[in-house]
Amino acid sequence: MIYPNTFTKLHIGPSGNPAEAPVNDGQPAVIEWCHEQGWDTMELAFVHQVYLKEKQAEQVAAVVHQHGFPLSAHGSYYINLASLEQPKIGASRGRIVQGAQRIHQAGGHSLVYHSAFMSNRDSAEVTQIVIEQTRKVEAELKEKEIKVWLRPELTGKPTQHGDVAELIKVANAVEMVLPCIDWSHLYARTGGAYNSYEEWCGVLDQLERGIRNKNVLQRMHMHFSGIEYGPRGEKRHLPLMTSGLRYKELMQALKQAGAAGTMVIEAPRECLVEDVDRVRDAWEKA
């Protein structure tokens, strides 16, 4: 099975609804507003609940298809596929299925989520559990004829499953999986490493060489923002200009690699519009 959206360009847009957007007019109006800003993607925030109802999802799909506007969603924060409590694993699978079903109905291409916590176990053990549980999610989605990418995210703390090597293993083991590469999280979880053109080129090469038969560089889904970190990794998102991330070099690395797909800017709401435009400008000049 070949899943949708082999992209020919990089689409850049916001995470969630910007404060300036006409939220009271509904999600289709927000997408229209984003399109009017010159943006060409966004990510819905299903982080606390799948707030988009089925009828509105159909309306969103019409706008998405009209503008060729690739849409994704960030799934529930309450997901842990390797929980030590078995009922929470089943509930986590259910939340992934629910989010995937609704973004599929809305004409979207991907559902992003944080896979699991390590809980003092080694990477191989947790990765195998994540693979087994994700295969169960995949089987249910296929039964429902839902075709979206499951996007386990590169996470911001070493206590969370989701470094680059782990994501590659899951992507190779589960047909519907490609990673969400959060460059800010990579920077934070490694204590400020991965902040140069050469290092980012290395990660892109690792993905291209590691993930088999999925054309990953033309199906990229990425997150980016300024970020604060400490000894335990990610603390909080920051305005891009108050962070030490060399975002212009990242854009150069992506362009050199021929990367295409979607990049979602996760800046704080008060500077979201400015940071989306700032990253778009850097991409155009890279």
C-alpha cells in the first residue's frame, strides 16, 4: 500500500490556531485565513481532545482540497504505548485511532503523537513494545480504510521514547509509520547539540539511509520552534529570536538535501505569526 503525499515542495505553517485567526468562525475559516497569509499548511491540535466534529471535518476537507493545503494533527498528550499499566496501553491505541480517523475525514495526511515513556527500561525493550502496539493500531486503521501516516515524534526528553534511531526502527517495522522530526526537541534532548548545518545534514542522511522504501525526504513532516532546555531536556517553547537555534542553517540543510513535505512552527501564540513568516523567509532565501 502506498500512502499519500509525496511532496514536491516544503510547506510551512503554524501549529494550532493563531491568536489573530477567526477561530469563532470555525476551522474552515481558520484554514482560509492561513491561506490568505500566504501560508500553505497547518497542524490541528487534538492534544486534549478531538475537538473537530465529523460534519466540520468534511467542511475542512473541502477547503483543504480546494487550496491543495496539506493538513496534519497533533494527537493526544495522553498516549503511552509502553505503559506499565495495561489498560492505559489500550486507551492510548484508542486515542491514536480516534485522532487518525478524524484527520483522515478532514483530508489530512498525518497524525503526530509521542509514543511512550521509557520508565527506566532499555531502548530495545520499549521499541519492541511500541512496534507491537503500533501494529495493532495499524490493523484497526486498515480495517476502517483510514489512510494517514502515523507520525511518532522525535521527543524532547531522554525519558521519552523517540530518538532518531528508535524512530527509524519503528518506521521500518510498521507500514503506516513515518517519523515527525522535531528539530527543536533534538536540540533540547541532546543538551544543545545538533545546531549546525553539518549536524542537520547528518540527521537527514541518517533518515534517508535508514528508512527503507518510503521516500522519506519527500514525505517529511517536521516541527520547529525556539526552545528552552535543561539537564533533563525540553522545558518550554520560546520565540525563535530568543533561542540559540540556527534556523537559517537548518533551512539550508533541508534545501541541500532536497527535502519536501511539511514544517509546522510551534512558537508561543503571541509570536506565532511572526515566527512562521520568519522561517518561511529563511527557507525562500536558503
